[in-house]
Amino acid sequence: MRLQSLAAVLLSISSTCGASVTWRQVGWDAYRKYDLHYFRPGEITRQFSSYDHTNGNDDGSHGTYSCFSTEDDGSCVIASHEGPGEIDSIWFTYDVDSVRAIGNITIYLDSNIVLDDSLQRVVDGDLGAPFVWPFVGNTNDTSGGNVIKVPMPYRKGMKVVTEHNPHYYHVVYRTFPEDVRVKTFDPSDRAWDVIRTVQFFGVRDPKTSNAVSASHSFKQNEQSKLAPGKSSTTTVSQGEGVITQFQFRVPEILGGASETDDGRAFGPHGGSSVMLQLDPNNDRCSLTRRVDRSTGNQKVSVTVDGQHVGMLFSGTAQNGVWDDQVLDLDPSTTRHKSTITVGTEFISSDTDANEFMYALHCVPLGSWSLPSYGPSMNWTLMDLVDIGPNNIHDEKAHQYQIHKQTWQGVRELHYTGPRQMRKQASQDLLSNVFITMTFDDNETVRRVPIGSFFGTSLSKTTVRSLLLSVDAMQTNGAFTSYFPMPMMRNATITIENDSTISITPDISLTFQPSSHLSNSKRKEWGYFSTQNRRGPTTPGQVWPVLSTNGPGVSYGLTHTICSTASESDTNMVEGDFQAYIDRTNPPKNPVNSTSAIMLGTGTEDFYESGWFFSDGSYGKYPGDKPMPYDMPFTGLAGKSESHTGRQTKNLCLDMHRLLITDSIPFGSEGISLNFEHGGTGNDDSAEFETTAFYYK
């Protein structure tokens, strides 16, 4: 499907060939500059997809609408465009654990082949940079999907061809005005600076800057607690510039009471090692290691760079219980280091020793040497690695190795203690502590629940994405936004406590002075903005995600769905994503609408997963086992089947998607982003909550 909307701010330059225009957010520079707040008028984001052209639910299962055209050899053309533009996101799903049946993928840019190889090899990362994780991902990385996120600009045109009918697919691309001159994608440009930065998504600010910190915190004492019904405001009056990080902590919100995670185990004479990054200017650090206590008496020795630092012991067996083991590290093993290698060695166990996740937290010695970490004096997440067969690329990026492996797989377990006892209180806070923001006296973020803002409405679970992060591995782990928030004079952040519990909020901000905002006209950039909605779906009507006039640019959303069926209802994610420009309301018939720019193939497909977020290691469609995952741009942060605090006790999902190079600009006549609920007719009953992020 060809679809329509995205835009671009222009800077005129002269050349021997005459006047031309350069573009923001093009190619790898989009992940070096992050000019998210600038408009891009004249650009359009479009999408080809396998959506059902009759507005039914045959969105790829039979491949009916999957080939835009066919080549002489019978291969399938899934996308084609003439003129300048950029391919930004390609997604497939086929079998739950493979896309081998699709065969080769061939991409032509300006009539030249830039990629021609087995699609499976591409998404597995076998071709090497720039086609490596996390700019490519397979079914294990995405719980059912397969993605190519490498930005590929072109001058004259593009074509994407698959050897066989791919069934389900999307190709998101941007079209530029004819006078734009971009450099065509060069696959020999490895872009390692971008790749290495993005590989640490959700841990560090990906934006590089000489930012200065302007921190404000409520002191941790009884007098400064924010009581129910009260609010408190933080004011930033630094003048012209950009808030580059917004970090929020509420110690009363504890981590979720249950988690689904994959891991590994090693036996006698076995062990593991993993490399973790940290800021050299650390005062002290602690290591957290998630284990399954169903195996009793697990005892391992721990080293840092070969030096023994302690022992970890799980205690007697507790079936179905997680344990986050914490080990305080000797400062001499971490200070003045940018990386450490943590090793474990099997000592004893009833059977073997398992591990599912590692996290490293540190406290600064004065201040951090790197601007990518927030200014807080609390424990700060330095690095995190998810262990297991669904995270082999994360393991590789951290040089993880395991010896004498005895098991790998998935566990759905719960925590005991405070997490379990306070789960209802934590949910109350996630739903009823609100964030409001103003920039230069414009209220652009109004009463967004903290849970929905950061993509973790159901419970405080780990969120790792390029611009949103939630640290659930530390008791007072931070909620962090890396969205740039520009202002000319001032900004305010107001926290409203509408819960039943007193809280002790702590806010830290990083601010970068800038003269670029005043040097450009105000109409060329927008303020950081959100729209939040929650409630039951309406039969026969789509769910509105974003509806506003412009100009502006949309950068994605967080999304929570709870089924209201009597049993867990997977039909709730059958609804397609719809995007329209030049209007603020959806048309009655999306298929015939000239304003449609994206018509999708299913909710989990929009989040670049597949088969109801299936874990490919099962080898078949499990149906009722959605597997949480994290990628820089998309993720399933968590799930719940006995959720408290809403109208349902059935299946609930926390999802998010960031649109960076595939962001959606819109003009003065507006934008309308929506989700269907159910396969056809918007007939599936569910509870939705969405928070859309945009600049206007």
C-alpha cells in the first residue's frame, strides 16, 4: 500500500548545479542529530503493506494482496517509488520461527542493487554491518516479527522485491520534494558509531551533546512527601535550549510482582562471563543478577576482571519464584573503568545454576563524566543485558559466554516479599500519578499517567527503548525520557498525586543551551506534546490515538490493551493501525480514502512482532504465550492476566513503538492516528490506553 505523510525542514544551499535543498532526519545522521522537534514540510511518509483491500481480515494469511506487482521471473514486488526518498522500516512475519520460505530479498536504490541475499540471513544479522542488530532483528528478537530498520535514502527511486510471496509485510518509506538532494545509501558505510550507540538503547541517552544538568529533587523526608490530592511543580528557567533528559523516581512504586523471561543454566565446572559498560567516574557500584529459585542451593563465585568479589547463594528451593541477587562491588574493581567483565563460576547446587538478566548500577563520584547518564545522585543504571535464547544478539553485544550449559528456555514466575505485597499500591500510583508539562507557558502535556507516559501501565517492568526507559531492576529505579524538549524561556513539570498513597517524587533534568531555536523561525519547530486516552472501546468505531491540527510531527506511542472477554482474548490484537493526514478524524471507508498513509495488518504487526507476540523457541504458534521483548523502536514491556485496578481480570498487554526516521509529519489540516479493535467491524470489546508523542 502506498501511504501518505511525513515532512521536512529545509535549509537552502547553493551548488554548481543550481539551488537544492538538504533534509533533516536523513540516513544515519538521523541517529546522530535527533532533530525531532523540527518540522519537515513537503515530505510524506507512506507504507506498502499486505492489508486486505476489501477492509476484511485477509491481511496476508493467503498472500492475496502481498505483491504490488510481479517480475518476469515470478518474484514479488512489495514496494516501488520514483523520486527522492528513503526506506526506513521493513517488517515481515511468516512462520512463527522463520522467514526462510520467503527466500531472497533484493533492494534497488537508483536502479542499483544495495541488498540481495537470503532474508533469513539478513534479519539474523549474518551479513554484518550495517545490517546488524539492533537495526535488524529476527523472530527471537521481536517475539514473532522480522525487521530491517537500516535507513536507506535514494535520489531517483527504489524497489523492494522478494523471491516468493511474503504474505504479511510492511515497507515504510518517505518521499521528498523533487528539489531535495540526498546521498544514496551506501552499504559499505558500516555506521559503527551509530550502531554501537543504539546497541545500548534504554540505558544511555543516545543524543550526544555537551549538556549541563539542572536537577531538582524533593528531599526524602516526611515533610516533603506529596500527599494524595496534592501537586508539586518543578520550574526550569534557563532560557533558550532543550531539556535532553527527564528522569523521574518514585520509591513507592516497586517492580512488578511477576515476570516472563528467558535464560540459561550451567552445571558443575561451568560458568559464564559478560562485559558491562559503566561511567569511569563512579563512586561505588552494585551488580544485580536475576535467577529462578525453583532450583535450590545455587551457589556461584563472582569475579570482576578476574578479581574475586563475592559469592551469590539462592537458598533453598522455592518453586515459581524469582530472586534478584544483589552484590555490592569493591570500589577498586569499578572506579576509573569504562568496562568490566563479570564472571561467574559454579560452586554447588541441587542441579545447576541459572541466570536470566544482569544489571549494573552505580553512584557518581560527584558527577558523571559522560553526558549520556542522568544527573541524579541515586543509583543509576549503567548497563543491562538480557540472557537467553531470545536475546542472543544482546548477549553478543555484551560478549556473553557460557560454559557447560545445561538448559535454556522461558520461565513465567513471580516475586515474593514487598513486590507482591505492594503490587496494588504500585498499580494505583502508575495509573493515578500524573505528569503535566508546559513550555513557554504552553501546556502541551496534560495529566498523563506516569505508567502510560513510560510504557509500563500494568506494573513497573523493565522498558528498554531508544527514547523511553524504565529501570525495574533497582528498588528506586528511574523512569527516563530522552525525548528532546525545546523551549525559548522556561518550562514547568507538575506532578499530581491523585492516588490514595503519599509519595516522595524525585525529578532530575539535563538541559542543553541552544541558539538554534531563535536563529530559526518559530514556525519551523514545535513543542514536545502528548495526547493520552484511556477507557473502553466503542463498538463500530476505531480507537483514536492522535487527533490534532498542525503543523507537526508524530513520533509514536505507548499502548495498553486489556481484554474484557470472559477468557483471554487474542482477537483484541487483530485490529489494524490506520494513519491519515490532512484530516483530524478517520474516514468511514479507510480503503478508499485518499488521505490514508498507513493501513496495517494487525496490532502486534504494527509493533513489529507477529503471531500474537509468539516466542519462536516454541517452534509453533503458542496462541496464549505472548513473550515480552525489547528493541530500540518497539517492545512488549509486560503482560498481565489478573490485572487489578481496571475493569478486567483478563489478558492485558503493555506495548510501545517509537517512530524516528519513519516519523509522520503533518500539515495544518492535521493528522488522525487510530487502531481498530478486532479483526473486522471493530467488534472486539477491550479497554485501551494510549499516549501519543508528537511535536507541534
